[in-house]
Amino acid sequence: MTSRKPAVLVTGANGEIGHSLVRRLAADGANVVALDVREIDAACRTHCTATQVGDINDLAMLQRLGVEFEFTSIFHLAALLSTRGEFQPELAHRVNVEGTLNLMRVAVESAANSGYAVTFMFPSSIAVYGIADTKTRASAPPVSEEQYLAPQTMYGCNKLYGEHLGRYTMHHYRRLAAEQHPTIDFRSIRFPGLISADTVPSGGTSDYAPEMLHAAAKGEPYACFVRENMRLPFMAMPDAVDALLQLAEAPKANLSTHVYNIGAFAPSAAEFATLVREFFPKANISFKPDLLRQAIVESWPADVDDTRARRDWGFKPLYDLRRTFSEYLIPGVRRRYGMTS
């Protein structure tokens, strides 16, 4: 019998998904251990059993946490995002690949000690896709999980490889070893662009949509780095967190794959700007495409096929584009910036 305290580990807890996820896990009664390279925000700390400032490439630190806690689940949110990854691809690889491998090693060690597989939740990304040209993109139907897997960014390469690492670790880890132990129950969601009212955008290539909104709320001009007709799938943060928890809790027998697409709405950049101006009439939004960043976004699908997620574990987003604005984004952003109306 182990004396370690059962807990759920959340890496990247200070990030856009992390804040909301930590609150939800704690509300459901989980002992949450939050890890980030920066001091955990005070609002987040109140929901945690323990917090740790550290780098996921510090294997010794991760293993010390594994000695103290029996991790039943790991939500591995820590990552170096797409835009920064293009400036520092080697660093992105170390964080996004080697760091993920370290977390999987700790999960395997925890599983060997406890005798059961550790649920390993891995947020992947629409960046794993790479569509060769705009003509193909324009004519393609919503893209399934197996199509166009030729990412054009280091972040996309890292995320696709992370999916493969999870599949390997779940089914084939050290298969030639004399003794076999439980490893991980790997589950992954390829997220579209995520929009949060609670945290500011942090460097994603799809962040032009939330950047537009936050700039308008602060009364600052915003030059959008993609063309007006650029269309991508997006999702409100509450639906993203719901999806992670739903997939984590889904019966394993119901799952037909380890990696799932999900989406909610797919507006053009111009449609998003129109909604921002509806709520912030003085918003100063212009379109000045950055051709390099535009090219990255153009390699991602205009929409994704999430049939499997809806069928296997009942995924159904609650927020369409209009509700995302009226009931989630606008109230949250106004609170954030001290606006009374």
C-alpha cells in the first residue's frame, strides 16, 4: 500500500486552460497539484493542494513530486506556443517534446507503484495539420483526424509527435522488458483556437481573435495579422475545459481513438471584428496581414470534423459564436478591465 496522497497534476497551470481547469477539478473534489514555470497566480493557488514552480525539463523535480503524490491523472497543458516556437524552434522542441516525455516517464513510474494506468490528458492542436495550398484548403470539407498531417510549424510537429509518444507509451512502452507494468491511459484533444475571458492571449498563432477583443476593451488600436476572410475553427474556454473533463471521464471501452478533433464555430476574422465592434463601437480594428503568420494559419483547416468526439463521448459545445460573446466574453472582459457596462 502506498502512503502517497492521491492527486491530479496540472502542468502549465498559469495558462489559458489551466486557470479554468484547476477551478473545475477542485470543485469536483480533486487534490490538485499545480505546476508552472512562473509563480502560481494567487487566484489559482486557493484551489490547489500544492503548487510547484519548476520546468518540465527538470526530471528530478518531477520525480520528487511523484514520490510525494500518487498521480491518478495528469493534465499536461505546459507548452511553448506556435508563434514563439518559430522564433526558438530548438527551445520549443525541448519544452514540447522532451518535457512531455519527462511527464510520461513520471506517469509510468506512478503507474508502476500504484498498479493502475495513469490517465494522461494531452491537449494537442489544429497546428498538427498542414494543408499545402489555399486552393486545397478552400475546397476541403471539414478535416478528419487522419488527413493532412504535415505540420508546417515546430509547435505542430511537437504536438503530432506528442500524440505518437502517448500512443507508444500506452501500448508499447519498454515492450522487451522482462517485467510489464501498467503505464498510461493516453487521451488527446486537438483543440481549435481557444478564446478566454479570464486570461490574456499568450502567443498562439490563432490569438488574433482574442487579441482583437482585449485591445477593444482597453481602447487600444489593433492591427489584425491575418486577412479579413481568414476562417478558422474556434471555441470558448468553458467548452474546452468541459471537453477535457468529459474525455478524461469517458469509459475507455467507448473510445475508438486516442486523439479527437473538436470544434464549435468557424468565423472569418472580419465576422469576429464585426461582433467586437457591436459591443465596443469605438473599437479601432484594422487588417494588416503578416504574410509569414498568415501562411501558417492558411496551412490549418478552415473547419474540422469532430464526429468521433460527438459519437464516442458525447461532445457537444454549449457556446456558439453569439453566445460566446454575449454570455461569456463580454461580461468577463468588462469585469477584467473594470468596466461597468
